[in-house]
Amino acid sequence: MVFQFIYGFLLAVCIGLIAYKAHSLNKSGVLSATLIGTLIFGIGGWQWAVLLLTFFITSSALSRAFKKRKQNLEEKYSKGNQRDAGQVFGNGILAAFFAVLNFFYPNSQIIWLCFAASLAAVNADTWATELGVLNPTPPRMITNLKIVVEKGTSGGISLIGSLASVGGSALIGILASLLAPEPAAVSTAFIITLAGFCGALFDSLIGGTVQATYYCPADKKETEKYPMHTCGTQTIHIRGWKWLHNDLVNFACAAFGVLTYLILQGII
């Protein structure tokens, strides 16, 4: 276990530095990714590493692949393409928690699948965000599918974004089923996929209702940015809970994915 933990730490450091060089993480993101990666790689082992790396690599690749498509949307997002500590913790802290549980209850099937459900949810949400920009028509608010909103608006969903969400969740679900500590039921991949997709939908629901939203009086546009908009103008809070920023919404996405999995399995 000691050597596995050391190997996990070294792997996490290498990946963090590569991501920093590729401008996928900033300095705080590297430190937090190293911590989370060390826990997951070092305690869980290579199977856990595969799932985490699948999320990180695919999300980073999609972000870079469609960067030009999102240039006009940067004004809406609270942060840029370089992930910071808040984003890394929001997406991965729950997964790290299950890795720690695995230390006390090694090779637990339930803990493994809860870990997978949390990553399926954040992967589903990330794929929806990154690929949703390809939808030919503007998205509609999840709270009322009749309301058309600008691309990048929190709570907006589209057909391509939803299909991408299912794809991102399914990728984690299939890998989780294949790499499970014990032979998994045929339905396992489907359940994880559904749980992850529900987590992404919950993320959109929170984003469109209670997540803090601001307004730029200069550009006359809604945004997640606070306290300053891209143009340099101070933004004004217009709705939602001020404390509920995007990083916490990402954590809620992962948590709801796990909750959905537990409900579908009849555990709670």
C-alpha cells in the first residue's frame, strides 16, 4: 500500500504538471488535482485511476477542441478554460471521499459504484457543456422548455447537449462495470449511466433556479462572473443564492448522481 501511494502521488504530480503545461489547470488547480489524484490513485489503484483519468482527459480534450466555439460564451462562465482549485474540488472531492472509504472497506462493490456514479455525473455535465455549443439552435430553460435562452446560460439544455451528457455518463458507466471489483450485473452500466445523467440534469436545474446569477449593466447580459464582468464592469446580483456558485453546483451534481444510484439500487 505504501508503494502504491507513492506511485499514486508521482502519477498525480506528472499529470498535474502536464495539464498545467497544456493550460488545462492553473497553479491552484495543479495542487488540488495532485491531492485528489494521490488519494484516488494511491488508495484505489489503477482501476480507480482509469475512471478519473477518463473524466479528466476527455473533459480537457473537449474543452480544447471546441475552444473557438466558446469564445463568445466566456463572458457568461464564472471561470475560463483553466481549471482552478475550486473547480477541481467541486468535480472530484466526492470521488476522493469514496477512495478514502475504500481504504477502510477494500474492494467494496457499493463504494466503487458510488465513486463511479459521482464521476459519471460530472462527466455527463462536462460533456453537455462542451458539446452543447454545437447545437444548431439556442437552448431552452430546463424549468420551462418554451423559454429560449442564449448558449452558455445556466439551466439551458439542448438536444445535442443532452445526448452528449448521456454519452459522457455512459462512458464512465461502461468502464465502471468492466473494472468493478466483483463481476457486475448487466444492468450496472445502465444504472450508472442513468444516475450520471440525472446528476447532470440536477446541475442544470440548480443552475437555472438558485445558482447565483449576475447582470452586466454595460453589456446588458446575464453572467456568472462576479464581481467584475469580462468587460471590466462591476456585475449586479439579480437572482439566486449568492453563496451558491458554480463549484458548489458541480459538487451537487456529483452528489445527486450518487444519490440517484443508491435510490435506483434500492439501497436508500
